[in-house]
Amino acid sequence: MLHYSCGAFNDSMSNGLYSFTNPAFVSFAGYSTAAVLKMFGIAAYTIGQRFRTKTFATPEDDVYKQLVSSLLGSESGLDGGSGARGRGRDCMNAVVERVRGNHLNDLENIIPFVLIGLFYVGTQPKYDCALWHYRLFLLSRLVHTIAYQVPLPQPTRTLSWLIGYATTISMALRVFKIIIY
Amino acid sequence: MLHYSCGAFNDSMSNGLYSFTNPAFVSFAGYSTAAVLKMFGIAAYTIGQRFRTKTFATPEDDVYKQLVSSLLGSESGLDGGSGARGRGRDCMNAVVERVRGNHLNDLENIIPFVLIGLFYVGTQPKYDCALWHYRLFLLSRLVHTIAYQVPLPQPTRTLSWLIGYATTISMALRVFKIIIY
Amino acid sequence: MLHYSCGAFNDSMSNGLYSFTNPAFVSFAGYSTAAVLKMFGIAAYTIGQRFRTKTFATPEDDVYKQLVSSLLGSESGLDGGSGARGRGRDCMNAVVERVRGNHLNDLENIIPFVLIGLFYVGTQPKYDCALWHYRLFLLSRLVHTIAYQVPLPQPTRTLSWLIGYATTISMALRVFKIIIY
């Protein structure tokens, strides 16, 4: 604690697996942040698609629908088909459901990657090996998003999901291996 | 390793960015835990709304519906409109869908905040700057929840979501900046 | 920084709460990784149920439906009842919705456990106490999954969920206690 209060803050704090002096942690932080921002991108894209198709989730969002209509001067276009399904809310537009499915899939895969990756960094993996895990995962999620939204013919989406899934499992297995031995 | 086994456990362990001797980490831990508990609050609120509207997710939950009915001595009230939509399950009640949408939005925003925040703490941000990021984020999510559940007129909900979203992106940009330079 | 560049990498890096020299962190890493992998198991199970009931999420997945049909040489079986609900897509099969609900519940509970647990480890809890938190949580989520998928009569599922929920809150309360005092 002494040298902590002596102005050597940075030095005493920066020695550790979980610090920006450890290249494996720096890479992990970068790729994880990029993957989470990719997920944030889908959130923004969802809003774009909601406006484009005038498909909103709650009654108070109807002000947005009126806004879009008054700006475009028309009720036509890619309207979410309100009422057609007798559900009261026009909240099941296929375009919007596609982005939402993509977002949920990101949550189900990117978050576990970051969490298991935090433990994986602690196992002191070889730098190259770790880096390729991160690269492969981020690439697989980018391909997955494109395959989901274009959409590309299957099994592109399934395979890209599988690669990210397998990458995370590979990291998890190393965590178990280090714990057990 | 020597001093680790010499009883100096606390001292050797508590020097680091990720420890409760680093005020930036302590604040982050507090605000993150509060944000996650807020999300847990929505989960509890969902159960309350399910009972109030007698809208349950699966057939085995029907014992709860019978329980509510026998307690209240009536089949009337805010019933989920079972069968009315011909979907077999009365699982799409608007009140319950509203809480569920809120919960999902929390997942999509609070979890990324905590994950990116973990890396952000590692970049050794100025304490004041970090603290204001955490405060703004937590406040924005509280306002978002209130705006979603009351509900308040738009764009209250959209704006409160946007502030939390921008806060997380601001933290992510600092992580990238530190990694690149 | 000196000894960091002197080949004593492992030693200087492995002293800390968040390292594999801290038994409480090792246990936490193991149980957390196991819980996240359990969630990954549900993802794989979802795919299995989609194939079994021929219920796919998007039009491009129809190639899989044709594949299943040609392999089984029949259109009968547990078909998702396409068109019966007039929603165009047969994406609301009860069996698949059950697995999806389970997956979402895992996201809502397992991720918060890992995040709050990361801070909890930093509070230096008694090893035994920490270990029982982790064990109880993992066990409760395993019982929850079985109760959800069999399905077992209620309140098995509700109680198992409640135990995991309470375990995470107990860890959060310790984080707050350490921060405040």
C-alpha cells in the first residue's frame, strides 16, 4: 500500500494478467469491445428498420409513425401491416423480427465469448493462439450478421454461428484444463 | 509467490487496477452491481405482472392461475384473454410483453456497459470522468425503466436509452484509443 | 516494470485476486464457465428441437426442412403446424418456444451471476462461503433446466430459479457492504 500512495500508481497497478501491459489482455479487450460494438450496431439498425417499416413496439411509439408518415407524405410503402394479423399491435413485421433475432443471437454468443475470454486470459495462453481465437470469433460474427441480414443462402449463417460457438468452447476447455491440472 | 504464502495475502493481492484499493474500480463495481440489480428488479416485476394479469408462459404454470383465481374468488379482472387470440396459450398479454421488452432492453444495454466498463477501468481513466460515465449510465437506465413502464410520452424512453447507449460507446472509444496509441 | 521484462513474467503476473493463484478465483472461473457452457447446451438443444419439429426461424432455413423431409421420407411427424396460425412462418412451435424461453431465462440469470461474481471475488470472501454460492447457483440452474424441459410440475421451476436469483443477490449485497464500509 505504501508505494501505491507514493505516486507510483501506474507502475504498481500495471503488473498483472489483467492489465494493458499484458499483450494478450490488450488484444482481448480490443476484439471484445469490437464485438460488443458490432452488437450495438445491430441495435441501431433495428431502429432504422422500425422507422422504414413503421413497425413500433408500443402504443406510445405511434408518434414516430405519425412523424414518418408526415415526412413522407404517405401511408403507403413498407408498412408493417397493422391489424392484418388481428394482434392489435403491428409488432411482428418480418424485417424487424429478422434484426431482433440477429440481436438476440449476438447476445447469446458475444456475451459468453467475453465472459469465458476473461477467464481464458487468466490461463496465460500462448499469445498467437489467443489472438487467432479472438480474430476467428470476431470474423465469424461479422459473417453471421451479413448472412442473416442480406440474407445469404444457408448454411452460411449456420456455419458462421458454429465457428464462433466452437471458438468459445475451445477457450472454455482450456479454462477447465488449467483448473483441473 | 513467496510473500503470497507469508500471510501478506491481502497486501500482495490488493495492488492492481482490478481491486478494491483502486477507487475507479470500486465505483465501477458499485454502479455495475446496482444496474444489474435494477435488471433483476424488472424480473421480479414481470412475475408480479404475470400474476396480476394471470398470463403465464407454459401449461404447467396453470396451477398458479388456479391459485390466483381461488384466492381472488373470481375469474374476472385483468385476465390475459386466454384463447381469444387462438394461440392456445395466453402468453402475449400487452402488459407482460411491455415488461419483457424492458427486460430484454436491459440485457442488451446493461450487460455491454459492464463488459466494456471492465476494459475501460483498465485504461486508467481520470476518476471524475469515469464516475460521471457510471452515474449518467445508471440514471439513464432508471429513467428508461420508468418511461417504459408508466409509460411516459415519447421521446422520453428513446432519449434515456440513447444516453446510456452513448455513454457505453464513449467508454468503448477510450478503450480503442488506449489500445491504438 | 523491471522484473516484468526479466523473464519473471509468470511470477509478477500471478499475484492478484484475479489470477489462477487465488483459489476463490479459480473456483469462480470453473463454475462460471460451467454455467455458461450449460447455456450453450440449450442453444444446441434448440437446434435439435427445430429439426425434430421442422420449425425454423427464417425462410432461408427451408432448405433444412426439405433436408429433414427427404431424409425421413415423410411430411408427417411433429411438424410445427405451418400456416395453421396464419402467420406465414411456422415459427411459434410450443416445443421450440419452451427451449427459447429457457435460453432467455439463462441469459437473464447466468450472465448477471458471472458479472456480479467478478466483483464478489474482489471483495475477498471466505473461500468456503464463496464456493457454496457458486455450487448452489450452478445446481439451481441445472435443476431449472430439467424442470423447464421435462417439464416437472410447478413450483419446481419457480423455486430453482428463485434459489439462483437469491444467490446472485446475496453476492451483490456483499459487494455493496464492502464498498460502503
